[in-house]
Amino acid sequence: MKAEQLFEVAILAGGQGTRLRDRTGRLPKPMVPLHGKPLLEHQIELCRAHGFTRVLLLVHYEHQTIETHFGDGSRFGVRLGYQQEATPRGTAGALRDALPHLDDTFLVIYGDTYLDVDLRKLWDSHIASRGSATLFVHPNDHPQDSDLVEVNDKGLVTALVPYPRTSEIESRNLVNAALYVLQRTGLDTAIPLEGPSDLARDTFPALLKAGARLHAYQSPEYIKDVGTPERLDRVSTDIESGLTERLSRSPRTAVFLDRDGTINEDIRFLTRPDQLVLIDGAGSAVRRLNRTGHLAVVVTNQAVVARGDVTLQGLDRIHARLEHLLGIEHAYLDRIYACPHHPDRGFPGEVLEFKIVCDCRKPATGSVDAACRDLAIGRDGSWFIGDTTSDIEAGRRAHLKTVLVRTGHAGQDGRFPFEPDYVVPDLAAGVTWILDGHPALTRRMEPVAAASSHARLIAIGGLARSGKSSAAQVLKEALVARGRTAHVIALDSWIKPVDQRSEGSGVTTRYDVGEMLGTITPLFSSAEPTTLELAVYDRLNRAMYRSPRRIVVNPDDALILEGVPALLVDEIVALADVRVHLEMPEAERVSRLRADYRWRGTAGNTVDALIASRAIDESEPVERAKSRADFVVPAWTGA
């Protein structure tokens, strides 16, 4: 066969599809129907779309069905050849027999996988690596029964860990996805001339043993096998939902996650895998991100390495444990970026090479920036969830929406001003907010945003724990999207110290209304930018945070005032161009109040008394003030 007739793609299309027999009858597995066409047709179209037009089909079972449908490939814009196996020899055996017809470099695609992968980019990466093989690898939601790959920090495969595994050692969740670029040289000796042989279990270990370089190409692009009815249905659903598009096109959306205190319990210095315990609900939260096409990317400071408490290899074992525990819950992380550095020197046992000022230690954005480059992540629509002000500051600097969880440090580290966009109880609630709550409340606030396009002041009132601060932030985002500069000002900045509040004397008496108006009112007559330093209320300790929040207000900026007294103070109501009341079912609101008091450590009998007192002091006047609102917006409650 002439060189120009050699094939650049080999598709292993000999499978019977025994487990799909109820769906396919006697059809060979690659011919299983998927969205109106055979699976194999999807693969051939993908090859053509990326410029691969010389495709060799390695066939066996019911090969006439495949040949009748595809012919010479001209109808599909490719040139097809057929290599028929007389006796099945496994993936490597079939490929060994086809080697004389394959180019020096060629792609290998398994005929039972649906994939939406940039094959040209994979090919180019292989060429640049100068290796003998490139394996497409990714994490998945069932690593316990998958063939895993060990990869070093240079991206080279160091070991293959097949399923089933006898070892108790937990490996990183990095799965051989059965998509390869191979060099023909060396395969004729690595694969036996006769007998069955498997690429993953036999050929690649043999190549590694012979000193060959195997490159790992890690990507979040979509590739799944359809070998069972359940998997076929899932792939079909993923196509219909757009999941395949979201994972395989850029820019992708991501949720960046802190590790300690956000995903797993924070024990201050975690140095052993057995110390890692997931926070309740974390696994299911990450699984929801996986299933909706949001990349789950961990960005974590691990100064324990710089301290000398754990080695990089030890940290890798800890992360293997994390991925193992998530895998048990059918969840996975798309990537982990761990900063081992710390700037401060002079401690016993420290590792000097890691005692440096770097750009990857939060709140610096180096790790987020690297993830955006590596995974083609777009910042618009992406989020950062963490438990410290360093996490929130990192997200803010990286231009991501931020969510603070009340697990771990719960924002009490005090390193930076307390400025999260949203606050939630835990990671599960944070993911629910991102996927469900934020879109729903954005839709509900859209009429308010439209009416506020040219407004100077928007006042948002409502009862305690009715979602006012979230609504204010959502409105701010909507106004910014319309080209406005907007600021959210929480009226809790003027709440009085606890010893100066008098229960039962009216809700507005809890606030220094005079100082509040003295700060806000002059903004409407100023023709120059005004710098405000606003106290930030710490609800856990019922005091103000040490660091104030600083904003610069220009004469044309929109001001969004949110708080219980927003529609109770006559002067604010008179100044406001748009007035909003947030409404929540009382049972849900009281449930939130109880949770808030529990978080503060308030005793149960005291909680009941406080809620009863607030009902008299707050509920009635706030409900009456609802009549002052231009919009009554139902808060998001999960429904």
C-alpha cells in the first residue's frame, strides 16, 4: 500500500454490544442509534470536522452492516478502509494486525465511545511531546471501577492502575478515557503477533517498561462509553441538555473551590490522608457541578509543604484521598491547584525553596489565572466559593462572583475586609444558590432592574432573613450589565452596638438613623466623587468587623440601600427612585432565623423568645411599610 494511502485514524469497531442487545438486536455495537444516526457516524463526522479524512475501521462482528452503511466513506466526506478480524484479539491485537495500513502517527478511537473532542489539538499536543503515545485522560464519577493513570508533574505517564485493583493505595482520579495518538514505531514489538492483547493492560505497560515516553493529555472535553443501556441513555440526555457542548467548547464556566473548611473539615494543619473528612453534602454538591457542566476546580494554599510538615508527594496522597472520597459519591474535581509556598522565613523545619513570595498563594490570582488558561475558563459566569476572606479577595481580584460559606473559618480570619457577594451555610447551599437560586432571583429582579436603569437610589426592604442582601447584589449585577456603576450599601453599617439596642422600642431604634442619613444624603448634592468607609456588621459576634469597606461613589452611580429599615425611614423613602419589598413565606423565614441563631450559638429557649420579640418589634411595621414599595418581589426559597 502506498504511503499516501495509509490511514491516520483507526477506529476499533469490532464489538458485539452484548449488553445493548435489547436495544440493538444483532447490530454491532458501533452502529447503536444515537440521536438519529449510528454512534460510528458521529465519530466519523468528528474526524472529518477536525481534518482527519483517512479512517480505517477495524471490524469483526456483523461487519457487513457497517460496510453497507458507510461504503467507501465518500458520502461522509472521508476515505474509509476496513480491516477485518477473523478471530477477536483484543484492542491491541486488532491494532497490531492493522499496523501495515496505518501512518507513522495515528489516532485510535474506541467504537463504543461518544466523544466531542478537539482531535486536532490532541494531535498537535502529541507531536509537541515527541512521545511514543499520548493518552487522553480525565477524572470521572466512577474511578473505583475505572482504569486509572499515574502522571508526574511533567505530564508523563508513570504507571497504569487497571481495574480491578488489589492494592489498598488510593490513586488520583485520572482515568484512561480510551482515546490515543500513537507512533507506529515500537508497537510491532510491544504487541504480540499472535493471541489476545489489550492496549491499556498490556501494550502501554510494556512501552513504559521499555522506556518509552507516554504523554497524558488531560482535558474536560466530553467522552463517555455507551456500552450499557444506562450509559447510552445518559449520553443521550447529556447531548439533549447541552452538557457535551458546555464541556467541549470554550469559554467554559467553572466554580473555583477552596479546600480546607469548604470541601473538607478544617483541622488547621492537615498532613495525612486519614485526617481528611468531607463536610456533609460536599460530595453531592460537587456532583451537581459535574452534571451541569460546571468545572469544579480546587484552588488551595498548602503552606504545610513550606513548613516542612508534608512533602509534595505526601500532598499528592492527600489529594488522592480527597478524590477517592468524592469518587465514592460519584463526584470529581476537574483540577487541583495547590500553592506550596509561604513568604515568611525563620521557622524550624521549613523548606527554604518554598519560602518565597509567589503569585499562586491566595489572595493572589496566579492559580485562578493558570486554571483559566489550562481549561479555557471564562470568568464571566464563573464563581469562587471559600470560607476565608482570602478566598473572597482572590475571587474578587480574579473578577469572579464570590460565595462565602459558614463552615471552616466562616469569614472570621480577618485578613481582608469582609466583602463576599453572597453568604451561604455550606458548600451544598452555595452550589444550589449558583445553579438554582441566582438564576431564579435574577429573573425575579429583572423588572426592578429595568425600572432602575436610570435610578440614582433603589431602596430594598423586608423582614430579617428574607433575602434582601442577595436581591441587592443580584440587582447590582443587572445594572452593571446595563452599563451602570452600582454600589450596594447595607444599612446594618449603622446598627447600634448590642448594649445600646432596646428590644420592643421599634426596629428603627436599633439603628443610628441620624448618622445613616448624614452619610447618605450628601451624596445627592455632591458633584465630585465621594469616598465612603462603611462599617461591616459581623452577625456572628454582633459587632463590626475590624476592617471597614471602602467605596468611591461618583455622582451618576446607582446606590442600592438594603436593610430592614429601608422602607421605614421616611427620608430614604423620599429619596428613593425605586422601592422594593422582599417577601418570603413566614415559615421559611423563621426557619432561616432559627438556623442563624443556632449558628451564633444561641440557646434554644432564648431563640424562641427572640423570634417572638422580633415579631412584635419588627414584623408589623415592616409589613405595613410594604405598601410603600413599587415592587414586591418573592424571595428565592428553593422553589
